Amino acid sequence: MHASLRHGLWLAIAGLCALPLPAASWPAINPAELADTKPSVEPDAGIEILAQVAEINAADFNHTATDFYVRLKVYTNEGVDKVAKIQIPYNRQTDSVGNIEVRTIKPNGTILELKRQDIFDREIVKAGNLRTRVKSFAPPGLEPGDIVEYRYRLTHEGQNSMFPLVFQSDKPARSVVFRLKPLALPIPGLSMQALYVNYPMKELKPNRDGYFEFAAQNVRSRKEEPFQPPATHILTSVVLYYAMDAAKSPEAFWADASQRLQRETDATTKPTKTIIAEAQRLVGPADPVDEKLRKLHDFCRSQIINRNSDATGLTKEARRKLKPNTTAADTLKTRQGSATEITALFVALARAAGFDARLALGNDRTQFVFSPTVPVPFAFTRRVAAVNLGERWAYFDPGATYLPAGMLDWRIGDTAVLIAHEKQKLIQLLTGAPAEHSLRHQSATLAIQEDGSLEGDVTVECTGYFETAERNSLDAATPDEIEKRLKGELETHLKGVELSDIKVENANKPLEPLKVSYHLKVPEFAERTGSRLFVQPGVFRRGGRALFEDATRATTIILPHRYHELDEVTLTVPEGLEIEAASAPAGLDLGKVGAYTVDISWTAVKRTIRYKREFTLNAVAFPVDRYPIVKRLFEVIHERDNHTLTFRQTAAAEATP
């Protein structure tokens, strides 16, 4: 079966397994490339990929090894800036990156090789507060006219069910090649299929070495836009995947998927005597329905060790040696399991407590957005639990240790969920969690010094998706890593910030409230001009940049999740000052989309400013034709977040020598 996908469907890039051949020698350099002075694909580009090759070997059932090779040339100083730091993203729980080699070739043929100690490993923050690990490096001695070559191997533990091959990047390319060798196991009915996105359909046939090969020439660069749809929805791509009985109709395909999930529910979540006894211990007959489910959910995420969590301290090697749990009873007995196994235990406990609980699969909208007419096995990938409460379905994800009961990962919100059913397909639309479930509350008591510097104490408390993101970053972090991350978040708004007395409470305790506090110092916070002092009370929002800055946009805006922000700041100003321009920015009533309000009060006796800012966002998707309105909305919010109060010295203060 071949399927062609166009702009009406959201696909995604499930972690571009793309990477080349760790050979002893590099490919020969073409003298014409050394002498080249202008790019050929996009004449105005300051950089161009000359060749990119990704060779993916998935023949081994236990791991997928991908070798990646890139040769690029920089033509301008802007091009140098674009590759001043190259980053290789990876999942530290399942992936490893090795065999990194980098070299710079000068026009005269001189070669500079990167030293191993100049390769760094760190965490970065992406859109939606997503955090990922990267290997990063800077090509040595890079100048306009140079060629850069680098290669590395990415090894993924286990097997991938899909392989998204995305040809476009942020740089134009003369040649991009992907090669894939699929699983070698001869499984009856299993075949390799392809989904083509803005790429010409072709016969899917391996070469003599067993590789499927795809190539594109003169590939134009993509325009990166914040919060855009998945890459394979909007870019030239081929998605390869394994499928059983690929010729089935969509209706039959989804019905089979629900039935397989029902058989798995019956086989792995049977309420044994021990599970029934545990359920009776955890919940009482008089407990309300939601309270029963919460207790079962909280038991699974707090009393069962999640092998997938960084907080366990388990290495990839140690996880690989652990024996998997076949049933929910095994997970209860061992008191540990993978995220999938913990979810199965919750379903078993809920069934033992009398609920119609089933395994379900969520649609990860950052990878592929479900369409009922496109029957692909990777549409639903995230294992969750569904409980039939008659008038509604309730969903749980105890395998996500830090998500509270009734919330699913934001990636599978506002899409669809496939639920186990013994006879027919059961697919339900799923609305993401409301804004009030994800609060970020920042409170501070601060004082402005005579020299304009700022100092005081800050507390940060979070719920919902904010809390989950913070816990996942802090639960296994060292004190140095915590300080670095906090400073990184603050430096956008507070230059030269200094932190001390940092405290993180309950980062790895899912049932206890997370609290982060620290002592803050900021030099030159308030500006002095003659006898006047200018103060921006929105401490945590000052400066920075508006969320959307491009004049135009080509893609739909898809934000991670709904949220609510609350900032409460008390600022004390030096003696001898009186407020000259007392005002507060007007609020914004956004109707169903949300609301923005700012309250500012001044107490002359105590010389204190009280600042309170609230912003609620109730929408996650905006069509491209609404971009001018959305852009202007966040510009106005940015302007009002930078509201300034003016103080001047009193006459008595000016008269005092």
C-alpha cells in the first residue's frame, strides 16, 4: 500500500533517525566545491549543504543504528553564525550518540579537526517547555569560504515502528539521501509501507544490499516558525513504517486495532486475587467515583518505581537488564515497571474496583495527527488508560509519574484516542486540559537599592503541565544544573542576575507540591536619570521579546497547551522618592480565548509597589489567516508587561546633602 499525504493532514517527525558511514577516511573533496563562491540552490543563502547522507540500519531487533554525514559550505559571515554551534538532539533514556568527527576545510585545502574535548553534552529547552539533550560542537576556525564536514552515529535501543525521512532543513541542500535497511525478521504478513508527503510516489523496492533509498536534489530551505505543525505535514518527506495486512479498509483497520487492544487488556490486566485485595485496601465503598480513581492512580505513580524515570538513577544498560513484567500482577509484585506496565497495573486495579477500565492509545500530535481515512499503525502510539463512566470517558496516564489524575500529556490532547473494544473500532475525540489545571505562580518580595539594583526572595509554584515539565528537569538535577537552568530562564529578562540560597522541594515526590525558591540579585534593574527613577514592576516579564515577531506566517499556530500565569511582586523603593506617573496597563478581555489583567498599587507610607499580573490562555490552535490578530495580541501583552513607573526625589530629599 502506498499513501500520499498533502497539506490537509498533520504528520510528524518522531525523532529524525538520520545519520553515515563511520569510515576510516572522509569522502574526497571536489576542488570545484573548494573554489565555489556562491550557493546554487538559493543565491541569497549564506550557507548551503553540499551533501547529506543518512543511513539507517534497523535490521537488528534490539537496536537501530543510524550513521549521519553532512558536508556544507559557508559563504558569508551570516552563514558562519548559523553553524557556529551545531547541535545533535537525542533522547538520553533510549539513545546514544557516538563516533562524532568534525573538520573544517579551508579553500587552500588546509584541514582543521575538532578535538574530542570540544564536544559538549547539555540540556536545551524547545517550544512548549520541552527539554532535550544535545551533543553540541563548534567547527574549528570557521570563516567564509570554508567547508565543514561532520558525521556521527545515533544508536536507538529497541525498534522503531516508523521512520520519518525529512529532506528539508533550515539550510538549502544540493543533495539529500536517505537509506533504510528494515527489520530482518521474517514475520508473515508484515511489510514495509510508505507515506509520501510532497514527494513523488515511487515503487517501494530495496536495492541489492537490502536498503530502501530515497534522494532529493536542490532542496530549498524551510522557514522555521514558532509553534508550527509537525515537520512531515509541511515539508518534503517520506514516512516508512511496518504494517500488517496493509490492504485493509480504514474501517476494518481501526476495528482490528481496537480489538487487538482489547485482547491485550484481557491478557495483561486481569484482576487477580492480589490485585483485588490491593484495590480493596486502597479504596472504600463509600468513596466518590473520582476519588476512587484518583487513589488508584496516585498509588501507581507514587508506590510503583517507574523504570523510565531519570530519578531512579538507572542507566540504559541497567534498564535493559531488568526483566519485563508480563502482567499487571507481576508489576504489583515487583513494585516496579516501565511506564506501559504501570498503566496496565492501573487498569487492573480499576477493573478490580468495579470500573470498566481498558487500555487505550493516544495520538501524539507532535508526530502524526490522526485522520480516519489514513490507516497507519503509528497514528496511536502513547499507551494510556480509559475508564468508561457511562456519560463520559475518563483518561489516566500513571506511567507519566508527575501528571495528576485525569490529565494526559499535552502532546495527546486535542486530538483523538483509540480505546480497546471487543467488536468494533472505538475512537474518541479528546480535548486538552483546561487552563486552570496548569498554573505557574511566581511571587517575590524585592527591594530596589539606591544604585538601582534589585534584591530579594522569589518563590515559584506550579501545577499541571508546568509542574510536570519542572519536575522532569529537576528530579535528577545536580545543584549546579539547577542553578544554571534557573539563571538561563531569568537572564532573558534580568541581565546579570545572581542567584543564591536555591531550594527545590519535592521535585521527585509526585504527591507533594513542588516549590522552588531562591534569593535574587540584579544589578542596574531600575534606571536613574537625574532626580528620577524608572521602575518596571513586571520583574519576570520585562525586556525579552514578543512571542511572534515575523510580519507574515505560512503555517497554522499550534501551541502546546492551555495555561494560567500569575505573577505577584512586592517592590520596595528607596527613601526620599514619590511616585510621579501612577498608572497601570489596561487589561484585555479575549472572550473565549482568555484574559489578561494587571493591577498595580502604591503605598506611600511603606514605599511599596504591589504588582499582580494574570494571563489565561484557553486556546491552542489558530489558523494562519488569524496570525495578524494573534501576533498583535502577544505584542500588546509584551508592551504592557514592560509598563514603567516613574518616581522622583521629593523636595526634602533633594535638599538633604
